[in-house]
Amino acid sequence: MKFVDELFELYRGRLQGTEDDLDMITLTVLGEMSETDIMSVIGEMPKDELAWLFRVYLYEGLKEKFNQDQIPVKHNRRLH
């Protein structure tokens, strides 16, 4: 987790690691990196980290799909 370790050291002591902090960090990093940069970081990952990344991707994607499926669609029958 070389890239994560570098980010942690960069923000250590400045932020508390709340969900808001983590959202801010991840969105900032993604906003500043090109697709080539992202692929370079992924390409440098050892196999176990790559497997973990894909597992998290699948887990979060499926969790989102199941959550969306559980939300009933409300139909507005009133005409405006």
C-alpha cells in the first residue's frame, strides 16, 4: 500500500481520519490524477493489493446495487 502510506504520511496530524476527511482526500486525489497516473499506481501494486482492490470494488459495487434495489420507487400520480 505504498501510495496509501504516502497519503497517510502527508495528511497525518492534519486531519482526524473521519469519513468526511477520507472523502475529501480521495476526491482530491482522484481530481488531481490523470487516468495514466491512476493506472501507474495500480500497475505498481503487488498481487495481494490488486486482489484486495478488486474485492473492495466488487463488494462496494454490489452493496450499492442491493441498497438501490431495496429502495422503493415512489410514483407521483398527481398531475401538475
